[in-house]
Amino acid sequence: MNNLLKIALPKGRLGEKVYKMFDAAGFSCPEVLEDTRKLIFENRDKGVCFFWVKPSDVAIYVERGAADIGIAGKDILLEYSPDVFELLDLKVGKCRMAVAGKKGFKDNTENTLRVATKFVNIASDYYRKLGRDIDIIKLNGSIELAPILNLSDVIVDIVETGKTLIENDLEPLETIVPISARLIANRSSYQFKNERINTLLDRLKEQLEA
Ligand code: PRP
């Protein structure tokens, strides 16, 4: 398997979309899209091996070389700073990292701001640059509940359509950074499998420009 190009795809709709881009680039393995519980697929003719990974774990597989390349959200790259090459913005999975709070929320700078988030580093960096004192509350999901239950004043989270905020009577207050899916590569794989990775990279770029 080691001479195949090992590709970590994020499980879900985004991964399926990206697989289709790989397919169009000549790195196909049709079994990938079959409705099965299998997680790993090889196509020796094309020299590829794909596997489905939890989206937030892709960068770990790539950093440690279990995958040569993968697709990770910019949110994960900013939050965990994995030691990988970021090769291309795939312009899919677009959303933004934002601060949100209850409708009409006004920050009282005399108090420490309570910020609930999964993205502790992104939130801390953002407020450090603003010189704002905060108390970080690390949560693992359903972040939108925090301001409603007065666990926090605001949240730092991903906003895609904005629907989750609206349905919970919250509103976006500030955008921190735009997010999209990125093609990443393991540093040594990028040296040893350079030709194949660059062929893929060029063909993906052509698709994005078309
Ligand atoms: C993300 C994010 C928001 C939601 C925003 O959660 O945490 O809850 O999507 O999307 P919207 O603006 O289109 O409503 P996700 O569904 O990824 O699940 P998570 O709670 O596991 O992060």
C-alpha cells in the first residue's frame, strides 16, 4: 500500500464533492462513493488509496504520514497548526469563523467577556489582538446553547448559512476569518511522491480555473 498515494477524505458531503474533483483529475476509485460501511478503498491501476476520516482528524493523519495528502478545513489548520504543507484552496466548504451573541448584545468592556467555543486558539488569538480580556469556555458541540443559557456572553463558531443562529435567536457580531477546504500534504510525502502530488495539484488548479 505504501507506493499508493494515500488520501484522507473528510467523511460527509464535502468529502464526496472533493472526491469528484479527484476523480475528474484522473485519481479515481469509484468504490469510494458506494453505500457501504467500508472506510478504505484502493485502486491499484490509478495508484491511489482513499480513506474516510472524521473531518477534524484529517490533519492528524496527514501530519503523521498515515495519509500522504488530505482535505482539511482552514478552521482546523488555524486551530491546531499541524506541521503540514497547505497546497491549495479548493474553494469548497466555504463558511466563516464568527463571533455571535444574543440579538442586541452589547459588550461591556468593564467585565471579562465569557466566550464559548470549540476553537480555543482561534478565539484566544482574536481577542488577544484586540486586547480584550476573555474567559474561554471550551465546548465540544451545540455551542449556540451557551449564550441562551447564560453560560457565556458570546460564542466563536462556524457560520455557514446562518440558519443555526437565526433559529436560536442569535446573531453574528463579527467575522474573524473566512474558511474553506484546503488540500494539505505530509512534508516528507511531498518530497517522495512529488511528481504525483504535483500532477494532481495542477489538474485541480485547472478545474478551479475552468
Ligand atoms: C456547525 C457550526 C454551527 C453550524 C452552522 O456545526 O458549529 O452549529 O454548523 O451552520 P449554519 O450557519 O449553516 O446553520 P456542524 O453542523 O458542523 O456540527 P458540530 O456541532 O459538530 O460542529
